[in-house]
Amino acid sequence: MKQQKRFTCSSCRKRRVKAKNANGRKITKKLCQPCYDSDKVSVFFGSSAGDWFTKRAIEHCTNSIPQDTQGLIELIMLYKQASRDKGWSCTNGKWSSRYDYEICHKDPRKGIDFTGALVVGNLFIGLKSTNRVMSNHEPITNYGYRIKERGESITSGNARTIISGLYELDKVVNECKLTRKSTKTPSDFIDRLSISPDCLFIAQLKRSGFDVENYTLDPEFAEEGFQILHDMPRSFAYSYLVQHGIRNIPF
């Protein structure tokens, strides 16, 4: 058996074998496996959630992203919820989702003279198709997340430095239970945690503080409901649910 080459780890300074990533390939950094596994910064940027946030942050500036670690944790948890709601399955190594949802803005990302903040208060989980149609359409209601004073631009060149400086990434990784992405071919499975568009619509109203307990909505009304969420005050969407939904009163 070929003896593995050892080197001096740049973190612990011990002579060890170079670490391997989730795909079984040796990493480029001079880190041993224990130090690599405990490097929370690289875990964050190597995770699906961290990669998503980094790409979204590049579309914003330092004034329109979460301003503290707790804000980032809440945003990552919303991302994970949206991913679960889609309902993933894998067949012959190919991933697919049952529903096509994505995280949408209330105050749009690109307004006429403002940027809609990338924070949980300005976001909801909605239909990708509706989000694409509404795009940067400015809703009737100003939700109070319109950032007019532009901060430092975030680019692919400085994103990691800015994000590492703004947030306690070790805390984000631990509380959100983030792990590095893997490209290994998984076994076939079906995730049954997805929720249908009509149930998702009701869930988003609940996030906004409305009493929607025991309500059900015919699936055919879901798309129009999400259009109202994009364009009108939340009270209009609740009225739409009351008008078209059915409230089952428990005995």
C-alpha cells in the first residue's frame, strides 16, 4: 500500500496527511483533516446555504444584507425551509424537486431609487413562476425595507472577506447545522416533507401574523393568491383566503 505523503498543517503545525473534501478529493489548502473539519468558515462557504447567500449578497451591498449574525441565521433558516418545502427526490443520481418555489422580495430587490433588503422581514417563500412574472414590480405597499443609501458594493472578489468580517460564521454553521456540499451520487429516495402551493400560501400568511388556523384553500386559487402577496398589502391576501378558503371549525 502506497504511503500517504505528509506535510506540516498550516493551522495546528503538526505533520499530517492532507485533508479530503466531501467528495474524497484532497483539498488545495494545507490543512489536516481535523483542522479542515473544524474550519467553520470553509464549511459555511462550502455549504448550499452559504453558496446561495454569497451569490445573493453579490446582488446587494453592505447596507442591504443582514446587519448582524442573528439576521444571517434567520435568513439561512428561511432558505432551508424553502428547500424543504420543495420536496426533493433522487432517481438514478439525478435530483428533482416536486414544487418550484423560491425566496421572493416584498419590497423588490431593484426599485427605482432603492434596493429591497435581503432580510427575512422583506422575504417570503413563493412560486418561482409568479416571482419571475412580477420580477422587480413595485408593490402598492411600502414594507419599510427600501434601502436608499448604498453601502460598499459586494463583488465576487470581496464577498468572502466582507461576509467573514460581518458575521460569526462558526455560530451560523453550528446553529443552522450547515455541512459542505457533496457531489457523490446519492441513493434513490423521495423526501415527503414538501407542502403544496395552497398550503404554502397559508403558511406565508401565518408568518405575517394572521390567524389562519384551520383554513384550507382550493389549489386552483393558490397562484392568484401569490400574485396578491407580491402586489398588495398582506391584509388583502388574508381577505382573499377568507373569501375563497374554507375554515374548518374543530368540535
